[in-house]
Amino acid sequence: MNTIKKAQVHLTLLNGCITTLILVIMTLLYLLISESNMMQSKISSYPRDIYPIASYIEQQDIISNTWLSQLESNNQYYISLMDNGAEFLYNVNKKISLDDRQQVIGAAWNYYHDDTIPKTMHTLSNDSSYVSYIMDCKDDTRAISSKYYCSVITVEKNHATLEILLAAPLDDIQDQITRQRFLFLGIIILALIAIWIFAWIFTGKLLKPIEANRIRQNQFIASASHELRTPLAVILSCAEAGLTKNESSELSTIKNESLRTSRLLGDMLTLLSCDTGHLDINPVYTQLDTLVLNACEAFESMAATRHISITAALPEDILPDCMCDSERITQVLTILLHNAVSYTPEGGTIRLSVAYIDSFHKSARHFEIKISDTGIGISDEEKAKIFDRFYRSEKARSDKNHFGLGLAIAYDIVTAHHGTITVTDTPGGGTTFIITLS
């Protein structure tokens, strides 16, 4: 497993674990709050039944079996009535097992008389009140294997004390909570699968530029080693021959190859500065027309030896000053002009122009420099690659003075100025480079 793949695995684990932890914690907190609210909502509904029951007992002199049986008819309550400590017997709902009922009622009364169980006292009237509490029973039987909301209503009437116990099973809310937990468990599992898949894909895409940069770096080292090996071998052989023959031709070759090696090392150092973000850009107000004229004059002699015409076209109106690094922009112009002279055949022409595009929107105003030639041109396929480092077209591979770094350097310099550099075809044949600076 290579370094990038290991990094992807580690980043996926880190991203996935952190996201999983956050998701699980947030889900548990939501379930805790939701279940608490569900239980409180369910419990808060029971006191609505207590008030009419207490009112009925206060108003009626006789409590009928029918009324008590009706309270249990929908299986919502287990009911027990105590008259001065003696249980009032009545025909209970046949749907409820007598054994189950007796176990629940017995446990509920035991909870009521246990002073260690927390209870809440409520006052209904001068003669009545009720106590509420939660009974959590654990037993082998089905009936008392869950929680119950219990209320004991106490009514003082005719010098007698009536106590009526209402035990409401909370099975329905417990089932609802269980279903919600399973639902969220399924949602979390699906969400985690999606999160881990996304984390793997996302980290893979995140590391793609790093992998591409690593490949370019390896290519850079391989190409640089190859390019440096050739001039150094020539320098070494010429030095040995010059020492033996004492001839100046070998020494001249040494000088040329040394200069070529020096240019290559200078280009490599410039690219290194671009990669590390340490490319020195010192912008000052600059007259671009002066830079274009100076660059044109610098290459007139070289162009004349190749019988190439080189001209500069300047606007009639005075150009405003451009905020840029004049030395770096001159370096870009030198790279482009050197390429134009190198790849333009005899009798060809090279034309430089500079203009200021004044737009209605201030943000769209910019300077435009064009370098056009009537050379060999660049195919559409190669236009997308010419700014890549060490890329040279098939037509340029025989030229030892070009290492495939010049256009990459020009691109980085213009980009550092927040400008753009593009390439297009010259009408009639050739290449035109367009530089825009704000």
C-alpha cells in the first residue's frame, strides 16, 4: 500500500470515526429528550381522569359495581377500592386475568405504603386528594413485567375514608419507545454506511491533487536529472579534451553548456519558489508600453539574425500605469519572445501589442498584452498541456535550449499577479499569447 492510499485510509478512519461519534451522541441525546417528553406527555394525560372520578365518589352515596367495572372495561386501569382499610369487592372485567390483576393490585398497594418510594401529593378539594407514583415491577409474570402509573385517590366521606387505586399500564408508551429506538437504529446504520462511503470517496478526491503533485514531482526530478546529466557530461568531456589539446573550442562549449545548465537551475529555483509560495512579487506602478518596447528591442538582434521581423504596436492614447512587478513581467515577455523567435521560420513576423480595456464595470477593467507570431503553431490538443512543466511539443524536442519550463514559469508569474495567460491561433498561421493584468 503506497503512502497516498495509507493516507486515504487514515483520513477515512479519522473522518468516519469523528462523524460517527457525533451522530451517535446527537442521536442518543435526541432519544433521551424525546422519550422523556413522550413519557411525560403520557403521564400528564392521566390526571384528567382523576378529577371526574374523585368528583363522582364525593357526590355519590353508593358506589356501584357497574361504575367500577366500566372503569376497567377498556383495560386501561387496574382498580381497587378500600373502605376504611377493607377492600371493596366487585365484578371485575373478565378480560383481565384475576391472578394478574391481584398481582398488580397487591404490588401497587405495597408501593403506596412504602415510604421509601418517591410520591407526589395533589390536593383536589377539602375532602379529597390523591397521590401519584411510578411502579416499576419486575416479575416472571407477564402482567407485572412493566411500568405502571399509579394514583391513589383519598376521599373523606361520612366519617369514612375511601381510597381508590388506579394502576395504568405503560406498555403502549414503552412499545412506542422501543419502536422508535429500532427505527433510529436502522436510520443510524444506513447513515453510517453512507457516511463511511462518502468519507472514502471524499478523502480520495481530496488526495488526488496531492497524488498528482507527487507524480509531477517525481517527473520533475527525473526530467531534471536527465537534463542536467547531458550538459554535465559534455562539460566534463570538453574539459578533459581542452586540457589535453589546449584548444579553445572545447572551452567555448564548456561555457555554452554551463550557461545552459545555469538557466535550467534558475528555472528550477523559480518553480520551487512558486510551489512553496515564496515567489517574490514586488508590485509598483509600471508603464507597460515601456516594458513592451524594451522587450522588443532586446530581441531585435536575435530576430534579425534569423531574418524575422519584430514590431511593437502601442495605442495612441497614453496608457495608465499598471500595478505589477516590472522585472517579473519582463521575464514573462522574454520567455514568450524567445519561444516566438525560436519557432518562427525565416521571413516570419512577430508582433507585440499592449492595450487598456476600459469597461463600464470597474472590476472588468484590465491591461492586455499580445505576442503573436507566424511560426509553426500549436495544435488544439497541445494547447491544454503547454503550461505543464517539462512539457515540450514534438516539434520542439530537438531544441536543446528549451527545457519545457518557460511557459510554466510564465503561467505562475502571471497567476501570482492575479492575471491570466491564454494561447490561441494567429490568423493565417502561428501562435498568439494573450496576457491580462488588472
